[in-house]
Amino acid sequence: MTQIAIHLVVTDPDQAAIWYAEALGARETNRITLPGGRTLTVDLLLGDTALAVAGEMPEMGMRSPAALGATSAAFHLTVPDVDTAWARALKAGATVFEPLHDAFWGERTGQLLDPFGHRWALDQHIQDIPHDEIVARAAELFSGSATA
């Protein structure tokens, strides 16, 4: 297991496992099915990151972003070809949260919402930029004086 494993609460763990495999390239490694056929959890491997998906259990405080009406985190996934990964995720049903663009810190990046409400940033490193220049670019961008 990686140092940090991600456990996502989704509306349907079976569909989520299929979506993460199709859209992001995850690979199923294990599954727990309860008597009666309900899936408790599906364990996936996304690159070298352990990713588990489980269905909602409101009685235990486990709610999906759809149930909460928001998500408070973005998962960053570094890929070798962000444009191809972006197109694949959109084709699989993701929606754009932040369009794909070349960011001031040297990555081509964009953010998507998966069909279960979780936010994913797809990133590709495109340029090494010194820290001082990143700080200056951020100051310009967030001061309102930046020109897109």
C-alpha cells in the first residue's frame, strides 16, 4: 500500500470501479461483496496509488459529494499525455470543472468532475520554472493585473 491511500465514497461502487478503470486507467485489485450481492468496497490501483471506492452509508457518516452538494478536495493525477487523458475522461462522462490550460507553474492542467462528484486535476509537466518566477507569476495573476 502507498503511504496515502484514497478511499472515495460514491453512489455506486461497481459503476465507479468501471469508470475509474475506463477513464483513468485504474486496475481492480480486490473487492468485498456482502451477502445478497451488494458491493461494500472495490480496491483499485491507480498508478502506484491505492484507491478504494465504497458506497454511501449515511448512518455511518459516509456520504458522496452528490449527497453533500460539494467536494472539498481535488486529486491530482500526473499523466504522460494530458490531452489524451483529458479526452478519454470526458468521453467516459467527466464534466469540466476548470478547462485544460498551460499553468504558470509549468504544468498543462485542468480539473474534471467524475460522474460521482469527485474532482480530479489531470497534470502533465511541460516546463521547469524557477520558484522565484512561479511566485512572481502567482502575484501577478492574483493581483488582477495579469493578462490571461
